[in-house]
Amino acid sequence: MSSSPQTDSPSKMRSMLKIILPAAVLLLGAGATAALISSRKAPEPASRPTLGALVETIRVQAEDLPLEIEGRGEVTPKTRIEVLPEVTGRVVEISPNLVSGGRFRAGQTLIRIDPRNYELAVERARAAVARTQVVLEREQAEAAVATAEWEAINGSIEPPPLVARKPQTRQAEAELAAANADLATAELALERTRITVPFDGLVIQETVDLGQLVSPGRSVAKVIGTDAVEIRVPLEDSELAWFDLPAPATVSVDFAGRHQSRPAEAERLEGQVDPRSRMVHVVIRVDQPFDREVEGTDSPPLMPGTFVRTAIHGETLQQIIQIPRSTLRGSDQVWVVEEDRLRIRTVEVLRAHRDSVVIREGSGLDSGDLIVTSAVEAATDGMAVRMLAAGDPSSGDGSNDTEVETEGGSES
């Protein structure tokens, strides 16, 4: 049997309500959203300041600048010789200072060769001198007697040379002179048995022992003078324009765990330009390099072979601006901040050091200018910049910038 119409009608109504009610809620929500959107006012645009690139700067100041021409070189002895005997003999005495590193004074006996043979030679030479002196005196006496006899017989007529014994007298004089020369030679040979050096020095090497037989031409030691050392410093020829020779200089080195600095003098140029490097060598002299008392301090000796730094003191430049070399852009440009704008200026570089650049005031830079020391990407003339105060952290670490009042704007 079929269901009645009264039973199906409520069920259909519930199904329709389930569909109509959600749709109505969605339509009401959409209408409310549209009403809110249409009633919203557009926000007013906010003005944001244009921030320039953050840069670091330093203020430059002109001053009188004494130039120092820096270089490096090796210490070499000014005087260096090999000690060679001049006579043959056996070594009977050696100075305790004749060892590697030993110091000695000028004229001090370093080696003594057995002198007995040479002493005997001196005695023989003296005897020969005495003998020839007697011969000369006898000839002179006989000449006087012969001349007197001639005058007694012949009056004022001059006697012949043979009668006056003039040839015999001259021969005796010549023999005496030869004997004196032999004596001087023997005395010189005796003196040479005592080996000395005519300057204060330092022993580099010795090759002789007590009792050894030595002969002329065989080296027994190598020594250097301690009165002065020299340093050959290679410089470009353009550097020579900044000083006149001789010029004061300073030599400095770290040695034996201590830093020492000694006064010196650039005294001359070498005779030619180095054919390979095309550099000019300036010779710097340091007096008394082994003197430990230097300007009231106890300094180690300036040993030959030491590599040292040198500074030649040149002329003093007037009203010069010196800037870090890293602030030079290219070969002749710097970045300057003017009224929060970056300006690119061309400068005249007088001289470039390893870490700095020298510029004459008024040739692109003036006292009081602020130059940029930091890097700037795509730098252009007139671009806006902000200056970072000295000691502030960089902008990339999240720290707040600090405002510092400066001339021509503020550093942030």
C-alpha cells in the first residue's frame, strides 16, 4: 500500500530548508562584505625620506710634512780584508782575540812569527853599515891629505879628481847608502814578524794555529772594520728628487728580541743603474755599528748580513695633505662628502707611499674636507649619502645609527 501525501510533505520541506538556509547565509555575508568594501576610505600616501648610502669619512688637514724615503737593504762591512803574512816563519804567538767573533784594536799584535832569523839579519845589516861607514871616513881622510899635498906643491891649481880621491869617496858613500837600505829592509822584515791590522776590527774567520809554518800570500784570517758599515738601498730614480746627498737617515731593525734604531747618513750613489732592476742604489753609512750605547740605550750590535729598514730624511713639504692610500680611487681621484652628497674629485698626487698618499693642498683637496674611506657600490657624482660616525657599527648588524652633527650635514 502506498504512503499518504501527509507523510511525505514534512520530509520534503526539511530537505529544502537544508539547501536554502546555507545559501541565504552566504548571500547575506557577501552582501555585508561588499558594503564594507564600498564604504572603506582609501589610505592617504605617507611620504618616506630618501636614504642615501651609508659611508665612513675622515676629515683631512694640511700640515708641513718632512718626507722620509723608505727602503730596505743588507748590512755589509765598509772595510773587509784577508790577513796575509809578509814573511815566512813559524807562528810562536796568537792573540786570544784572534777567534771568530773576536774584537781587536788597531795595531794590536794578532800573530807573532818566530823573529830570531830576522833579528840576526838586522845585526848583520847593522855591521855592514858600520863597515861601510869606516870605509867612507877613511876615503874622506885620504882625500883631505892628498888635496893638502897637491896644494903645497902646485899652489892654487885645482887637483885632478883621482888625486883628490873623489871617485873613491863617492863609491864609499854609495856603499854606505846601500848598507843603510839593507838595514832598513832587515828591520822591516823583523817588524813584519808581528802581524797587525791598522784599524779596529772584528774577526770573521781564522785559519792558523800555534806552531804552524806560514808564508807570504797564504791567508791566516778574515777581518772586518768596526768603525762603519754600509747598506745598499735600491730606489727608483724618481725618489732621488726628494733629497740631496749627503742626507741624514735612520736604520732600524728587530734583532735579538729587541727593536733598535740607529742614526745614519746617505752618503753617495753607486756608479751605475742596476741593469736588471733599473733601480739606483743609495749607499747609507752607519758609524760605530758595534757600539752598544746608542742614544742612551743598550742596543745589540748591527751585525753584517742583517736585513734592515732604512729611512732617508728628505725635504719638508709645505701645506701637504696625507691620506690613506685606500681612499685613493683609481690613480688620481677621491670621494668627498659635501652637504650629504658624494662628490668625485681629481687630485694631484705628489708621492705615493705603501700605506699613504701625499697631495698638495689646493690641488683637489683642502683642509677640512671630508673624504670617504669606505666602499660604495656604483658611486656617482652627486649621489645622496649618509655619514657613519666614528666608532659606530656598520648598518648590516641591526644596530641603530647615531646622529653626529658635522659641518655640511649630519652623520648617521
